[in-house]
Amino acid sequence: MAGEARFAGIYARGVIEHIDVARDGHRLAEGGFWVLVGAFDGRIDAWRMAEVSDSPPNEHAPSWHGPQRDSWRSSLSRDEYMAGVERIRADIRDGEVYQVNLCRVLSASLPGRDLPHAAALADVLARGNPARYGASIEIPDMADARGAWVVSASPELYLAVDGNQVLSSPIKGTAAPGEQMLPKDEAENVMITDLVRNDISHVAEPGSVAVPEFLGLHDLPGLRHLQSTVSATLTREHAWTPQMWPHLLDGTFPPGSVSGAPKSAALRIIEREERAVRGPYCGAVGWIDADARRAELAVGIRTFWWDRADGGTLRFGTGAGITWGSDPAQEWAETELKAKRLIALASTGTMSP
């Protein structure tokens, strides 16, 4: 059986079945180990795996050969991105929205008849940019199953479930190593933490929603973030019942930290401003173990994905949260900061002047 996925200490192989979560999400609580990929634009797919282990496969991983560093192209130029920031600031001024995450997609040709080796890129990222929710998913398209190719170095938790307890740790606020966060960064985090509290409350026991971490400063390779954590107790109606995952995902997806607030208005503005489909970037990447009643889904940031477009294309998304206090040039610089280290790791050769 084809297909494999790797997460922190978890190795899964062999696709038994594939489901479209919008149609069959109740299956995710019935049993088995599921690998899940949610596209920001709405579609969520899950694959039930045949074998799950805490030991890596006993096989030699090939070397990773990526695109040339100077071959990457952005879906938005610097000027286009900064103009988008100004339009969003006008939306905020007019009371349409409070915050919007504006993203662009970098892409480079990576041809090949077969799928690139996702685990090889994941190994490169793990050495050069270790991440709490690093993952690789390589599932070929089959007659009865949709495939996926995703490699993530995400530091951000979308949803973790352990029994009837659920956690979400939104990240908003980014600075270079050693630099201080701006008031704008803290304001972003406060807004999104409140949004996540509201999203989770729809499936939580009344009075159980809490914020055990607020505006925590986390240093990561090449940058630092502000992170808060929201916790809650699932109601009996939702704790590993058929309604659990459909209701939990309907109420929280796409993640608020990579959309904006209010979410519905932010999504409309994102559709207006962005030129490229985000795919699994800013979506969800992770696993659900229905037998153990545990799950860990990361927000799909710091994430590469590959498809067969134009003979084979590798993509990577980067973005920034826009508020009234945003400076367009600084927001562009933030997208550059987030992309620089990972694009260098995934590439071959040197950047042209």
C-alpha cells in the first residue's frame, strides 16, 4: 500500500482509505489513525493509515535536490504587496475589518515524473530549522484516493486534543532575533486570541475556556514570535462522538491566526487581494488517532507543497498580519524574514545579486 507520513516521533505508512472530511468527517472519531491535510481554501482530506510506529523506517533516505535559489518567483511583487497593505488599512479605517493576514506564494520549477521525496526535504528542514510540528506527507494519487505532498516546519498549533481536552496556540507577532515586539504585534495577538476563544467556545463546556498562556515570547531559528494558548473542555456531545470533528473544524477552520478578524470579512478581503491559491499553506497538517482519542493538527505555515503544474512546481507561502498600525514596507520585510531561511534550506545553488 502506497503513501507515508512523518510527524514528531510518529511514522505512518500505507493508505487504507481516503475521505473528504466535508462529507465524511464523522468517520474521524470512529477509529484508526488518520493523516489530515486541510487547504486554506476549504477542502480537508484525510487518509486512514495501515501501519503506525514510533520508530523510523529502516531505509536509506535519498538526498534532497531542490530548485535553484534564484528561480523562485512571488505571486505578488513588493509594490503589489505594499499596495495591498494600504487597501487593507483603508478597510480597517472604514470599519470593515480589524486585522487581515495578507500572504503571497513563492514558486519554483521542480520537475519529475515521480513525486519528490518529501522525507528528504523534511530531514533538511529538521537539521536547519527544527520545528515543534515538523511533518512530511507523501501520498500519491490513486484511482480511489486523492493524494498529497506536503512538507512543513510549522511552529504553530492549530488544534491538539487529548480525551476531552482541546488546545490551540495562535501565533501573531514576529520580529528578527533579539528585536522587541511592537505594540502592533501585541494588538494582533490579542485580537486573534479572542477570536480563537470564541471559535472553540462553540464546542466547549460553558466556563471551561481559558488562556493559560498569553503573549508568550518564543525564540525560533531566525526569528521570534508571540504566542498565546487557549484551552477548553469539549462537551459530552462532542468528545469523540460523530459530531466532534465536523463541528470542531466547522467552527475553527481556517485558523484565525492566518485569516483575520472578523474572520468572514477577512476571508473576503483575502480573496480580493491575493493572486495565488494558498493550498495547504495556512491550512491544517497533522494526525488524528481515534483509538487513543488524541490528535495534533498544526497550522500549515512554514510549509512547502508540490504539484504537477507546469511539469512539477514546488511552492512555499509567506505572509503577515495587517492592522491599522501596519507599515507596508515593514510588512513586506516580515514576509521576507519568514521565507528567507526555509527557502535557502530547500534550494540548491546561490542567489543571484
